[in-house]
Amino acid sequence: AARLKNFSFCCITLAMVDSQYYLPNDIGVSALHCGEAFHLLSPQEKMYAHYLSRAAWYGGLVVLLQTSPESADIFVLLQRIFRKQTPAQLEQVATAAGLSSEEYQAFLVYAAGLYANMGNYKSFGDTKFIPNLPKDKLKALVRASQAFQDQPAEMEALWDSCSCLLYSLENKQKQLGLGDKGITTYFSGNCCLEDAELTQKFLDSKVNCTVEGECESCCGSFNFEDKEFTVKRGDYGPLMEKVCSYLQQAQTYAANDNQRKMLEEYRRSFTFGSVDAHKEGSRYWIKDKGPIVESYIGFIESYRDPFGSRGEFEGFVAVVNKAMSERFARLVSSAEVLLPELPWPKEFEKDTFLKPDFTSLDVLTFAGSGIPAGINIPNYDDIRQSEGFKNVSLGNVLAVAYATQKEKLTFLEEEDKDLFIKWKGPSFEVQVGLHELLGHGSGKLFVQDDNGKFNFDQSKMMNPETGEVVSSWYRGSETWDSKFTTIASSYEECRAECVGLYLCLNKQVLSIFGHEDKDAEDVVYINWLSMVRAGLLGLEFYTPESKSWRQAHMQARFVILRVLLEAGEGLVGLKEVTGQDGKPDARITLDRSKIHTVGKNAIHRFLRKLQVFKSTADVEGGRALYDNYSTVDNGGAHDFLRLRETVLLRKEDRKMFVQANTRVSGDSVELVEYEGSAAGLIQSFTERFQDDAEQLEADLLALRKRDAPCWC
């Protein structure tokens, strides 16, 4: 009955909808160029990149099922429409069906957004977006399409299956979240936070045993704390089968044994559901130093699991940018000199710094819900602590994503805007390098293993915050994510961002990136100014109704803004003003003369606290600290709830990227690139899966149907 009630509600057309739930017709869409780097590859490297890309794209479709109950159906609906008619051909149909040119563009933008985010929730912020045209107009277009003419019954059923949820803005469906806070497919519809906590305890109690030869041993029914848990295998089976097939073909073109063994372990992981196999593959990946074609694939980032534990699928393939990579290599070489500069005792740092690969890459393929600017992986803490990791900066993403137009620069003083535009890219390059290498790559976790052995002297280790002996640590199979759960991702991003702010003050670091004297000081100023502005922009990603944050990085940046405002002494100014258009506006300022004193001291104190709570597994202390600075209210010196409304009023949507496809032609591989537009993005996805489109769409619908009982 509750389900039927929800469906009847969601079919009501709302006359006025908040613009944050639409993608605007003029949203930025940019082609992610990689042709120059790709054409420098050898024929073997091109084949390797091609098959890895195919594996990534098919695996990326898993994200549809990880995002919302309706995402897979919407994807199939769009694919069927555009497989029969290109956006240009469909425009005539739309006009005949009564759509204006603006409404048809809104449909194309919605379709492009669905593809770019791999679902109908924004990958950055987890807010739902719906088509910016009336539902009856979209229905008329669907019915007038060639796909509908060819298969009316199937298309009608597909429309009926997703049209209500496609447009629904019922409160719970406005954002991703657990229980009454939002929609999630990581848990069934009847789960709350307490259920998630119990589930995590159950999972922690089970050793990963799904390896070849004993792949059923973790399946079945288990009684745990008077609750029954049933474990089944085979989720995403048809998609994982395609991934494994392409990984096997990529093995033929691998450059060395590390790559071959890495791909073999990934295949084993995706075949048997083995985390241990993926960890083993990651070990070979770390050993594969300085490859020309770099890649990683699997269930990686836990941002979108509302409990912050399980990974969303992603896969990327990229080509090394040699000039930029030389700078990062110099940063790696300086790491052991820079690490002691961080504001915690040496005992809180890893026993030995395992020098990682740090390369700048031009992305050929990034499949998943979105494309980051930098990555530090693997995310397995035990491997990062004792065996190492890799850092990746995605150069062609940085070049496109952070290009800024002066007229669209919000909340800054006019005299800061030209400087901001000049140095935003270079300063962000420095910040990404420090964030990934010395942010995520620093700090020790105090652990007592299953045999009772400590990786620190628990009788003498002093807590620098309390002056007393350390009294807490990680035990057995406990990890950072399993202990700090819902705040783990954002807390760690905040720690890494603070490391970037702190170490960018170092002249040696700035020199590595080619910045000296006045230019170096401008880079520091814009890096810090960019961070405090980002903290204000972060308010877009806060939901007052549930008092929750929807984006880990933006919550982290808001926390840093609060820390720097609290530092006082005129370091950061934030005031509400009236804009030239007569609407509410805001201005944020930074006193550059106080960055090296007031600012550095504030970050020093805060960063040390973050690290101490993390090292000692002090969840209570860490959560109290982080939740306090994450609070958005109208008390105190700044009305952040009112400022949030101003931020929403003046927000600019994130750009969408159009990625190339690769195609085997005889003994060679062709790169197929597309124009930077909504139509280009749509065409890239239509052509990406054309070889087995009907079977793939049937598999997606079957997987969605199998999960459907969970959402009742």
C-alpha cells in the first residue's frame, strides 16, 4: 500500500520546481581530448588500451544499478531511442510532436546528464535531476520516436516502468541517502542506520573466502546477534562476464608480467567476488612502475554508500603526460624531506615512506559516475601502509574542468578575479599533487593485529593532544572506513586538503612546480583563496531538511572555511551583500599577509588533531571535532543557512565531459572523437555499446528486475 501511495504521489506534476533539480540548457559540455597522447602509442599499447577501455565501459554500467532503482530503465529507454535516430534526426520528430527548440535541448541535456553521471543523480552532490520539460511533452516525443514505432509494446512498458520516478521529486527522492534521508540501492528500502551498523559488524565477522575452489563457502544463511543474514552471489553477473572477457583480451597485449598477473587477479575477483583477489591485483598494479598506459578497475570509492563502506564501480585508462610527470617525480623525490614538516610527531608517520609512482595522465577512458582531477589508490589501508600506492593527476581533466570565465566567477572581489583566472589552474595542480601524494599518502594507523602484535609501542606512545599514553587503536580486521563509517570519506579528504594548504607554503614545493618569487606567492594566495571560496560553494551540497552533506570534498572544504574563519585576526572575511542585479550575494576575502602566520597556525592545530584522532582510531573524538565544524546553522557570526540560499541562487553546474571511443580496424586501433556538446555526448554512448546493444539492454533490465523487490 505504501508503494502504491508513493507512486500515485510521484505522478503529480509540480508547477514550480527548484532549479537545482534541473540541468540548465547552457550547461558546459567539453570534449576530453586525448588524441595527441593516444597517437604516440605503439600498436601493442593501443590494443592494450582499447581492451582495457572496453572492460571499463561495460563495468561502468554497474553504476546505473548502484545509483537508483530507475536509472537502468532510463538508460535503456534513451539508448533505444538514440540507436534508431541521432539527435539531429530526432529533432524533426520532436518539432512535429509539439516540442519547442528549448524543450528539445532540455531533453538532450537530460540524456547527456544521465550518461555523464551514470544515473539520474548528480555524481558530485548526489542530488536528483529531472528533465526540464513537461512530462506530457517528453511522453509525446517517446511515442513519436522510431524506436516506439518499431516496438510499441516494449517501449510503452519501458516508459511506464520509469516515467513516474523519472520526474518524482518527493522529498526522499531528491537526494541519495539512507532510510528517510534519501534513496540508496546499497541497502534495501526498509534499512536504517542501525541496520547498516549491524550489517557492517556482520561483514567484519566474515573473512573474505570467495576464492577459486571455495566460492560457495561464504554463501548461505547465518545467524548473527539474533538476526538472520543471507549471503548470495552473482550480483552484476552479465556485466562482470563482459568485463572479464575484455580483460582477458587485454592480457594478450600487456607490456610485462606485472600487468598480466594484475589482470588475471582482477578477472578472478570479478568472477568469484573475491576482495582478496582484487587486493592481490592491486599489489601487482603498484609494482608496475611507470607504465605508458595506466589503468585501474573495480569497486573503488565508497563516497556514495551512505554508510561509507562499499565501493562504487569505476575503471579508467590513461596515457602518461611525460612533461608534467617529471614535476610530480621531483615532488616524490622530495617527499621524505617534506613529510617531517607536517604538524604531528614522527611516531605518527609511517615507519618508511614507500615512494609511489606519481604520474600526470591524459584520460582516454573514465567509466563510472564522474571524473576526478586526481586519484590516490589503492584504497586498501593495509596495502597503503606497508606496500605502497600510486598517485595519479589527470592532466586533460584539469585543463578543461577548471577553465573559468570572469563573468561566471562568484563571491570574489573584482580585484581578485583576474589573478584567480590566471593562477587557478597552476595552483590547483600544486594542490592536487600535495593532496594526493602527501595528504592521502601520509600518516600512520596504530594497529594491533589478530595475533595481538602492535605496530607501535603501546606502553610509551604519547598522544600529543592530551599528553597521555595512547589508549585506543585499530584491532584485527578494523579499518579506517569500518571505524569512522559515515564521516570517513569526508574527514580523509579534509585531512588531505589541509596537507595541501600547509605544504604549499613551502618554497621548495613551489619551485618544483616552476613557481618562484612573486609568482610563487600568487600561487599560494590563489590556492588558499580558492579553498575558502570552495568552502562557501560547498553549501550547495548540504541538505537542511536532513542536516546531511551530500559530497565529501565539499563538506571538507566547508570545514576548512569554518576553521579559517574561527582563526580570526582578519584572515578571512565573509559578508552578505546585495548584487548588481538587486539579489542577495556574498563576498569572500583573504588577507594574504596573514596566510603564513595566522592561516598556517590554524591549519597546523587542526591538521594535527585530525591525524591524531585518525591514527588512534578515536572515533568519538574525531566525530565530535568534524561534526562541530560541519554544522550549518544560522547562529554565530554567519548565517550559513541564508548563505546557502545565496549560493544556490548563483550556482554554476559542473561541466560534463565527452569521451572518445576506440575501435579495432584490422590490425590497428582507431580513436573516434566527438564534438563537445550534449548531442556529441549522446552519440558517444550510443556508439559505445552498439556491438551487442540488444543483449546488453536485456541484461540491464533483468538485473534491475531482480533487485526490484528490495525497493518496496
